[in-house]
Amino acid sequence: MDNLTENERVAADTAEAEKGQAAAALGKFKDVQTLMKAYSDLEAEFTRRCQRLKELEEGNKAKQLPDGAVASPSRKTEEERIADALKDEKLRDAVIGDYLKGLAENKVPLTSGGGAVTAPKNTPKSVKEAGKLAQQFLKG
């Protein structure tokens, strides 16, 4: 009987030691079930984040410009950009100054389309007609 009691005591000590080792290996978790629940929750969150990342990457690929630059997420319309430029006094003055400089250098066309209209050439056929044209020119 003494031998049986000794075996029970060794088994109890061994079970106690294994329980202490398992508790140390589980860290902040109370038991294996708590650890498994936390792992399942973490795995689900990881899956959601991977899906979201994939959606964002596909969105960025769709928004890439021809030169490889990525379009900004909050793109302003042309009217909004013009309104912002008109509010910025330095920018407005720079644009107007550049336009006036172009006018001075004849880089900016003042008219578009059409050609110059010229009067028909009037060539005198005689000395008498040449005299009349000269008188009109001197009087006129």
C-alpha cells in the first residue's frame, strides 16, 4: 500500500508540474480554450485586413496615370482648381504676368482663323491716270 500511495504522489506531482509548465507556455492565456479562441479571432481579423489590402491595391492600379504616377484620392475638378487659383493672389499675378509676357513676345495669338484682307492692286494704265492717283495721294 505504501507503494501505491507513493505512485499516486509521484503522479500528482508530475501532473502539477505539467500544469505549471503548460500555464507558463500559454503566457497571458488562462487555458488552451482561451488561447484557441484568441487565435481564431486573430486569424479572422488577419483575413479581413488582407482582403482590404487587396482591394486598396487593385484600386491604386486602376487609378494609375499613363506615366506611372498615381492619381490623388481627392482629385479636384477643373472649376475648383480655377477657383482656388483665383483666390491665391500670387498665383493669379504669376499667370497674368506670364500671359502678358507672351503677348509682348507675340507668342500668344490675338486673333484666330481667317487671313488678312487686302484691297485690289490699282495700277495706272496711262500717265494721265498716274497723275490723278498722285494728286489723290498728295491731297488725301
